[in-house]
Amino acid sequence: MPPSSDDQPEFSQLLRMMEIWRNNMEQAGEVTKLWSNSIPMWNLDRQVYALMLAWMDVGRRMAAYHVIASMPWCKAYERYSATLADTKEEDAKRPGTFDTWRAIANEELISNFRSQDFFVAQRELLRAALDLRTRQQEMADRVCKLFGVPTHRDLDELTRQMTELRRELRASTRAPRDAAERAAASPDKKARDES
């Protein structure tokens, strides 16, 4: 069945549909511009998320470190309690008992601090803390950039430039003064050479 003229849109309707389509595309372009302009905010959300993950990682590493760091105290207590069980009550009150506790505690602490588990826990905690510090600095730089506040790097660069300018100023004021001192010293030197 051939299409009738009633089924096909008129030219004016086609133009109107194209105008609507073009307007929609322009609005979509505006949405794209808004989306691309909001990406820094999306990136900020990702940075906040990364900062939170780094904070939680530090907490987890700190807990693991505390478990390993508390082990020698428990072992020292057990050993000291065992030595106290062997002594009489009068002997436990004598002055040397603290020295016994200190010797046991030092021995356990030193052996724990030299253990591989302690080194691994300490290394992982340090790495997590440094990662957290890096994330905090990135976040601070990002927020400063958003609000137009100078960042730590900007202030460091400004301080470096001021230091260089001060050195140049000192050198430029020192050069004429040194030349004048040499000129004043040269007649005295000539007088000494002549005599």
C-alpha cells in the first residue's frame, strides 16, 4: 500500500521538527559544557574518597602496629608473674623486684623491636601515614585552588624568589662598596710600595 500524502509530514512540519531537534542538541551541548565544568567537582569527590580510604588504611595499620607493639608487654607480664609466683611474699616486697621487672621488660621489648613482624608493621604504618599526608596535601591544594587561595607550593615559590632577590640586592650593593674600598686601599698600597 503506497503511503498517502496524509501520512507524510509537510515541509513546514519537517522544518519544525528539525528546529526542535537542533534546539535539543544545543541544550545537550550546554549540558555537556556544564558536565565538563563540573568534572573538577567530581574529581574533588574522588579526592575526598581517596583521602577517606587513606585515613582508614592508617587506622588499620595503626591497629596492626598496636597489636605487635603490645605483645612484649604481655609476655613481660607473664614472665614477671611467673618469677613472682616462685618467690615468697616477703621477697616480693624487697627493693630489687622493680629491677627484675625492668630487666624482663627490656629484654622482651628489644627482642620485639628487632623482630621482622615489628619492622613490617612499622614500615606499613609509615607508608600509610605518608600516603595519607600526600592525600591531605592534594586535597588542601585542590580546595585552595577552588577558592583562589595560594597553596603551600605557591608560598614556597614566593619565599624562594624573595630570597633570590635579597641575595641579588646584597650583591649589587656590595659590589660598589667593595670597589670603593679597593680604590681607597690602593693609594695606601702605592704609598707603601714607594717607601
